[in-house]
Amino acid sequence: MTVFSRFQIAGCAVFLGLFPIGLSLVALPVSTSVAFADDLLDVAPKQTPAEINNFKLSEDFLSRMEKVQEQLGGMELSATEEEGQDATPSFDKMVKSVESRPQVVEVLKAQNITPSDYILGYFALMSSLAAADAESEPQLVDELKDINPEHLAFGKQYSERIRVLIGE
């Protein structure tokens, strides 16, 4: 299991229920179900999915995500009961969760971000930060070979902003 998988599952816990600033609305299942897993890593994906690894990260996208976070932070958003039922929600379920909240979609549209780009982008940002953090760990260097080098560079350059965005 790679460090990115570990980071992703930890990110899922954040993303899916412990999201900072009101983003707990998206795919809360992992936070609920993972709490009952024998080992958090048992539910982690084996590697970073290609659609996340290939997502185009830019300073502009990061700035727009920061604006989304700020706006969502002022909203009172809560998870639906069904969002806590699936321990491994699919990408489509996460997107549908976002799409089911018109006020969130409105905030995303104002920043020219689609619900699917929001989900993919958030995970791509987390992955880029994990890659940047792993680079300084000798035992994890081999695991960087499958990570998009642009994500690694992005994670290094914008690590502090990404940490703030994801509430780390």
C-alpha cells in the first residue's frame, strides 16, 4: 500500500465527514463506516486513481477552491442519512452528493468549478501534498514513481495553502 493510499484514506475521512469549513456535505460515508473498520488502511485504494493523478492543478484552480471553501464555511451544511451508509462511495456518488445541494452547486458555478472537478481537484490537491511530504521520507521515495511529477511540484510549491485548504 502506498503512502498516497494512506493519505487518500485519511483524506477521505476528512473529505467524507470531517471536511473543514462545511464541506462535510460531500460523501460522508467513509467517516462513519471507517470508524468501524479494523484497520483504516483496509479500506484504502491500492493506488492513486488515474483521473486524480491526471487532474490539471494550477494556482488559479487552487485560488478558486480557496474561495469555495471560504463561501461554504459560512453555510450550515449537514450530511444526509444515506451519505453515512456507504464505506466506499464511488466517484459518481460523491458528485451526486454535491449536485444534490443547490446552494453548493451555486458556489461552485460562481468559481467556474463543476461538482466533478471539485471532487477530483480536492483529491488531486491532497495527493500532491502527500507526494511532496513523502519525498523527504527515504523509505517512501520509491512510491513517488507513479505520481504525476507536476502534482509533486505543485504540492511542493503550494504546500502551505493546500494544508490550510484541507484543514490540516
